Amino acid sequence: MQTDVPTTAYYMGIDAGGTKTHCLISDRQGSVAGFGRSGCGNYEGVGADAARENIGASIDEALERAGLTLNDVVRIGMGVAGADLPEDYPMLSREIFDPLLGDIPYILKNDSFAALRGGTKQRFGVVVSCGTGVVAAARNRDGKEDRVGGLGPFFGDQYSASQIGLLGLASVFRAADGVGPDTSLTETLLDLSGTASVPELLSKLYHGELSTESFPPLAKLVHEAAATGDGVSQEILVDAGREMGRMANAAARKVGLTGDEFTVVTAGSGFKGRCPAMIESMREQVHTESPRARLEFPLYEPVVGALLLAIEAENPPAAETTYTNLDATLPSHGEMYS
């Protein structure tokens, strides 16, 4: 007898961030069927209408590549940048996700929790995500969750990758004024900007003839300078690591993890530099309160964490075979980010 019930249950994960949106579809065993990507999914950056359009485009691409329709998806997990305050969640549902997803059950979390779930095979731990912004999120063995930061510098966040880069730029001007020590970043930025002196560089930036986007990522330049022995850059990274260690401990403290053995996932572009100073400083700070914690780079991208949130909402925790299937079927990093 014919039936309309699909023989395979499919799950969807969505990572809606400040620069891109990723969507992933798999069966419950973790075999990926489709992947989609689009632009900014953070309503704070582009507005709710544009965020909805971008998220919808990533969903449509993933479904098309999988040869499925939205009706084939039984549950969706989402990590969403901009889902920060309690009042954000009903607004995001009303303005973005209910119109896109209809009656399909979905799990809506801040994107840091998707990064945490994708970062480790354990379902508990801490993530510190350092990119455009900086945030720490934690989950304990009983499922209690909490987070620290993620609202921007005005509300106390320090040492995002963006801020690390700007501190590096500021150190060039401080050195020229005699306020701070010399830094090799001066020569680097003069070469990259094609300017002959710090006053010329300052003038072009001040008058908008150059912008920080004119350079490679400034945080990357700070890491590279630190790796080659620049003391100013090393100090910036040591201070950044210390602050992120404090954030990790604060998040762990909120959920009662500090005495446990757990992973601190170090996620985001801010951790991708060549200098180990920031990680070492962060590890030292974390161990002042969480001596059994270990710092690790993420196993998977946040969109995989969002997918696992969907699968595990109605199934047992992911088994090793799930990770084997993911490893065999996930798009390459180049495909996801090219």
C-alpha cells in the first residue's frame, strides 16, 4: 500500500552568522544529504527581512542538492547570531523562522551553543568563540546552559578578533607618539598601505582614504608579528588569552563545571593565528579555577553542532558511527567557505 510517510527521517542544522549562513541536511545516522550557504543571517547586521532571505536561500540550496523538500525534514536545530536576550527569541520566531519553517519543530539557540556542540563529541563543556565578537557558552552534564558576553564592547566584551586587530593598529600610532614601545607592525602596515610614514597612514585612515578593510585581517597580522618576536603583539595576545580564560571560567562557574573534567573549545578566527601565546595564556588562566579542563580546537563547524542538536532532540546521543558518517559525507572546508 502507498504511504506519504518518508522512509528516511531527515534533520537540518542551520548556522546563521554575521558573515554567512550554512545549512546542512542529514539522516539520523549523520550521513549528509545536502549543504547550502548564503550571506549574513544575523538580523542585527542586515535587518530581519534580509536575514530571512539569506537563511531561506541556504535552506533552498541544501534541499535542492539533497533532492528533498522541507516536508521531508522532521526537526531543525539552529545556532543564530543575534539571539542574545530573552526577548529576541519570540521576535526571531515571528519575523524569520515561523514564516520560513511553518510547523516543523525547531530548536533555536544562540550560535555559541551550536559551536559548542559541534566542537566536541561530549554533550557538555565550554566554548569560547572569538571572531567578530567574543562569547563564552557552557553546558553541564545535566543539560544546564548559560553564557557570558557576546553583546559587544559597550557591554563588557573585550578581545574579539576585531578588537585584537584594532589594538595592533593602535600600537603603531602609540609607538609613533612615544606613548608605547616600537612594534614591527609599523613596517608591516606601512608596506601594506603603500604609505611612507605613520603620519601619512594616519591621515589616510582619518580621512577615509583607507579603511581597516584595506588590509588583511588585522588580528592575523598581530598573530604573525607575535610569532616573529614582536613584544607588543605578544602582550596583546597574552592579555587577550587571559581575558578569554576568565570568560571560560565564568561560564563554567555558572553551570557548575569548574570541578569537572571538560573541554574548552577554542572557536573562531581569533584562534587561527600562528602564535601560541594567546592559547597558552588562556590555558593558564582557565586552570586557576578549572584545573581539569583541556583546551581544544573544534572538531566540526557550528553547522554540524546545529544538526546534532536536531538529531539528538528525539534520538539517543550521537554514536561513533554518526561521526564516522559525518566525516565521510561532510562538504570540504573549501566548499563550505570558498
